[in-house]
Amino acid sequence: TIHSYLKLSPKEDYENGQLILEIIPDSKVKKVDVLLIDEASMVGKSLYNFIDDAMNRSLVKCIIWVSDKHQLDPVLDEINPIYNKDIHKYQLTKIIRQAEGNPIITLANKFRKCIEHKIYPENDTIIKSIEDMKCKEIEIHNNDNDFMNRCFNSEYKAVENLIVSYTNKYTNNLNKMIRNILIPDSDTYVLDEHLIFNTVHTKNKEVIHNNNETIKIKKIQKNYSDIYKMVYWDIEDYEGRYFKAVDINDWHIFDTEIQKLANAAMKEKDRNAKRIIWSEYFDLKNEYQKVSYTYACTVHKSQGSSVNEIFINYIGVINSDPE
């Protein structure tokens, strides 16, 4: 990843409660002639500045950016400044990863033009345009039961298929539904189950698990926090790393405790007191982790995947904020 190449690590900012990137002290970045960066639309301004700095320090001679600016934007950051730079630009026109004449390409280009010209049709119009294509590769289901039955009408293979939704909320709901189908009447987490981290997990300023990292459970023990009145799990993964996972059914309790500290820090006027509260905030977030099932993921996390079938939960788009 760009982060590992540039030796970037998250740093806790006790002024505003945010995680910011910094270069790992005393680290050395390998000099390269060419740095090729894929999915460049998802590189935000803050990460771009580190890349630009590497160029200025002659660590990189040439950068090749590969992207479509009308794909996904970076999360919680400004768009990549590279699109406004006066640089050599080339357009790729030959489609490699889809069969020639695939109607999905026609549909994707329609969506791309909508984004390019900032003309966004109503949801009903989008669905009708898909139905009018009469494309056998695309199916539309109008309720969760039909959708889930179609997902699992044969043995579900996570490697070959992908289920996506627009928001974390709907993705988590999908994951619960899928797990109840595949592993009914079981504990929240079980041995050899795969889980994915929703945030970076650090301990003593060292990254233990990265954001979006997938692990497999080797050992597990259920526990209860008398302080926070919530269930959590002591887990060891197959890399020998330990962490405490908040039971997915008690996420709301954990989120409430986290929000209390964040609210107190934002209201505090004294700078030193504010830093202490933000420190407590990060300590709690690092002590307990929110890990999800891996059956479904958000659109952003699915970027760049190659699968046989993709199942899209469109409900999350319909019910989301138009912005």
C-alpha cells in the first residue's frame, strides 16, 4: 500500500480527537524510479501531500496515476489534487476485464455520465432503466427475502461472490442476516471465523491490526465488562495477535461511552484538560475493537475486486442522504 511504502502510521491528535498520518520516526523510504498508484480517485489531499513530498525529496522519479476521476471519492477528505495538475494524461479506451458487448458496460457508462455532468436521476428512473435493458446478467429483487434467497440459492462462496451495500449500517445488517443463514443458533463469534477490523487497532502507538484487515479466530473467550455493562470477547488470531472485540449486539453501548468522552472533550475549554479527555477517548477505542463479519462489505471496500457475481443491496442508497 501507499501507506506502507511511505512508512506512514496513524497518530492520535489530542487537540481534536482525530487520527492523522505521520511518517514513522527514523524510517527510511526506498528510492524508486517509478511509483504506480492505482485507484487514484480514492487518494485524498492529505495522502497526496505525502506522495508529493516523496517526489520533492527525490525518493521517486516518476509517478503513474491510474484512475477514473468519476469513481469513488476519498472518504472524509478532499479530492485528489492530481486532477487539477498540468501533467501528461492518457486515456485508456480498450476494456479488458469484461467481455466485448457486455450490457453491464453500457449501464456503467450511463452512470459515469451522470456523475460527470452531475445529473442524478430518481431511484425509480434508475431501476426502470436497468429493467428496460432486459439484461440477463442483471436481476432486480424488490424485498430482502427474495434478495437473500437469490444470494444463497446455491452454496455461497465468499471468494467468488461479493455482497455490497452503500453504508456501514446496512452492511452490518446484511452481515447479521447472512450469518444467521450460514451459522444459525451460534455464539456471536466462533473459532476459525473470519472477521474484519472497522478501524486501525494500535497499542502503545504501534499498529497491531490495520483498518479493513481480515483475521481468522484461533482462540476465543467470552467476557463481560462490569464498568461498561457490555459483553466482549478475548480473541487471538492466527498471527498470534490478541485483542478485545465488543460483542456486535453491544456496539451501541460502546458507541455511547465513546461519544460521551468525545462530547466532554469538545465542550472542555481548558487545553490540558481537553487533551486528557481525548487521551481517555483513544485509550478506550484502542482497548476494545469493533470487528465485523466478512460476508458483505461497503461499496468503498469492494473497490477493485474481481468476482463472478455481485449482489448489491440498493436499499442503503435509496434511504441515504441525497448529498
